[in-house]
Amino acid sequence: MKNKIKSDWADTRLLFRCIPATVATLFAVSVVMMNLLANKTIYQSEYLALDGGILVSWLSFLCMDVVTKSFGPRAATKLSFFAIGVNLLACLFFFIVSIIPTETDFSAFNETVGGTWFILLSSTVAFLSSATLNNFMNFGIGRAFKKNPDGRLAFFTRCYVSTFVGQFFDNFIFAILTFTVFAPIFWDGFSWTLLQCFTCSLLGAGAELFCEIVFSPFGYRVARRWKAEGIADPYLNQSNGEGAGQIDVNEGVSV
């Protein structure tokens, strides 16, 4: 067990040396931004509710898709856990700042950045679950394109399908936990029905998929450049057990 932990830690260190800092930074920042922007509802109707997080959620999933394509699903999932760790750390500092007493009234600011513990818990569980699902589904779909795994059709298909499914489960898990489990207890009985959770999650995933479609050509170009420059090669060719497993991944996901 100890050797496995050391091996996995060495693998993770190598991974973060290989992943370009720009993508890792954008991914982590987008997760933090989603958490903040979700405090504002930008559209609401009987069947659809969208919060400000939709403006950046596509970036998180696109980053995961590009990393999965180049490094494999386990690598993208590790990056997802890293981003969640950054988000939790940011939320901790936001909360500390929100409870520091001041002479000036910052109640609106404190309420926004201070957050609600069960919303943070729900969003964390939802994102980690949907990210893992997205990454491994993306990889699985990519393996089906054996004749031309590097083509546009393969990349866009794996991105669109995995993003839609991943975004749906992200929305649905969050809605179930927040509005059917915690809200009735802590928000004076306020709750959503399962139908409302399902409908809003489905329509929200559709809206988020639209954003992915608009920006995915950029992700495709990034993945092709990474392949041409051999960005992932040190990680994929490493000699430990994890690396050997990822060499098979390379066959299915190289761009």
C-alpha cells in the first residue's frame, strides 16, 4: 500500500509537470468562478433555471475533455480533484473574510462570498461525480473511433456526448441534494419536486452543451498542438504501473 501511494504521488507530480500551466490554471479558476457566479440566477421560468455559473461551466468541461484526450481519464480526474481542492481553499478564505467584523456595512458582500455550507457540499459532490463520469465516458467514446481517433468527428463526438451527460448529472445531483435534501430543512420547507430537478437539469445541460459546441474547436486545436509538441509523452511513457496503464490510453486518445 505504501509503495502504491508513493507511486501514485510520483505519477501525480509528473502529471502536473506535464500539463501546461495555462490549462491547469484556467480549469481551477473556472471551478472557483462557477462557485461564486452560481449565487446569481440569470434566468428562471417554470421549467428552467440558469445561474451565472453557466458562463464558465463549459470551460471546466472543455479543459477536462482536452486533458482526457491527451493524458487519459485518470489524469483528467486527478486534475478535477485538484481544482476542487483549490475551490475549497478559496471558499475557506472567502468565509474567513466574510466573518471579519468591520465598521462599514459589507453585509451584501459577506453574504455573497461567505456562501452556504450545504450548497458548497452539494456542488462539490456533484462536480466530482460528473467530472469522473465525463472523463471516463469521453475516453470510452474515443476508443470507438478506431479508424480515425485523431479526427474532428471523434473529438467533437466524445466532447459533446460526455459533456451533455456530465453536465446533466452535475445539475441533477446538485438540485437533488440542495433542493430536496437540504433546502426543506434549512430553508423553511422550500423544495423542488423530482420533476423540476430533472427538467431544469436537462434543459440546463442543453444550454451548457451549446456553449461547449461554440468553443470546442479551440479545444481541438489545443489538443492537436499538444500532440504535435509531445506534451503528454513523458507522462504516457513513464515506467511505473500507472504509466504502463496510460500507454494503452494513448492509443485511444491521441490527437
